[in-house]
Amino acid sequence: MNVTVAVTGASGAVLAKQLLRALEADTRVTGIDFVVSEGSLRVIAEELHLSGRNELLEKLLEHAPKKTRQHAEQDIGASIASGSYPSAGMIVLPCSMGTLGGIANGMAGNLIERAADVCLKERRPLLLCVRETPFNKIHLRNMQLAADAGATIFPVIPSFYNEPATTADMVRSFVDRVLAHFGLPQPGAYVWNPGAQEQNRRAGKH
Ligand SMILES: Cc1cc2nc3c(=O)[nH]c(=O)nc-3n(C[C@H](O)[C@H](O)[C@H](O)COP(=O)(O)O)c2cc1C
């Protein structure tokens, strides 16, 4: 199973890091095709203090990649630019409003937009983890367009009913939900269980 991961210049670089690490560790996944946008490099530098395109993957994974292949954003001839390449689908995390607009309007102007376009035409899963606040009407229209074309709009919105204690908990639970939606449920992922929540509360665990 090959999974395509694109990281664009919206806030939330730590989520991309967690996603890549989870996919690398997942034995069901045989290959990861990874693309970063120019914009994301700036955000990754600001949020994770990691710089440069070279060795970025290794820095994000905190080890040498075993099955992740990085493609240049401008390489419109890369494997994932063709529907003949057996990709199981694509996750854009985080997805900027710029990239959302490009995908929603079929621009295919770089490898990220083209690979997403291929997913839509081949009817493969495409998760757009959009991040912006507040949304303007253009953002909302583009989300509607992308959803109508077959994408899943999976906004970067944390949940609180799982009572996250740290940012790491929030990051983990969001990425777990993304992967579960993609068909890769993660071991130890939180599942809502109202009975257990109540028991924990009575036992003073929360
Ligand atoms: C620190 C930082 C945070 C940003 N956060 C967001 C964001 O949350 N959402 C968004 O749509 N754009 C955000 N931007 C702006 C995008 O990076 C910018 O529009 C960029 O051109 C998007 O290009 P890309 O989609 O090719 O990555 C941010 C920029 C910076 C420097």
C-alpha cells in the first residue's frame, strides 16, 4: 500500500511530523510518497525549527527513512503524477488555503495539486486537512468544490472529549483520526466509551 503525503504552508507542521512517523512505523504501508511545498518549508522552520529541504525527511522522522520517498514540488513527472501509479490515496496535512484553492479548481500547477487531481479523477481517497481561521467565503466555496469532486475535508480541529492533557495528546489523537479515516486504524487510538469515562471520573482518574 503506497500512501501519498503532502505538507503545505498552513500551521500545524507537528501534525505532519506525527503522520509521517506513524506511516513509517505501520507495517501495512509499503511506501510513502512525500512532497513538501515551498511555503511549508517556512512554516516548518518557524514551528519546528527545522530548516532546509535536504534531509528534512530524516529530521522529521528522527531516523533515516525506510520507505518514504521525497519528490520535488516542481517534479510534475514524478510517479504520483500519473493515475497508473498504484497509490492508495493522498493526505494533505496541513492543507493551506492556497493549495485548497489550487486543488478545488483543478489547477494541477505543481506536483501536490497534480497528485491530488489524479486522486480525484481515479476516485481514490483524498483527505484535505485544511487549517485557517476564520474562513472567508472563498475558502468555504473551495471546500465545497473539493468535497463535491470527491475529497474529504478533514479540518485541523482538535477534540476535547478525550480529555487531552498535552499538545502531544492532541496531535496524536488528531493524526489517529486521520489514519482511521484513511483505513489505517492505529493501535491504542482513543475510542469514545461513555461507561469507561464515567468509571474513571468516579475513581478520581480525571
Ligand atoms: C508561520 C505561518 C503560518 C501560516 N499559517 C497558515 C494557515 O494556517 N493557513 C493557511 O492557509 N496559510 C497559512 N500561512 C500562509 C501560507 O504558508 C501561504 O499562503 C503559502 O503561500 C501557501 O502555499 P502552499 O499552499 O504552496 O504551501 C502561514 C504562513 C506562515 C509563515
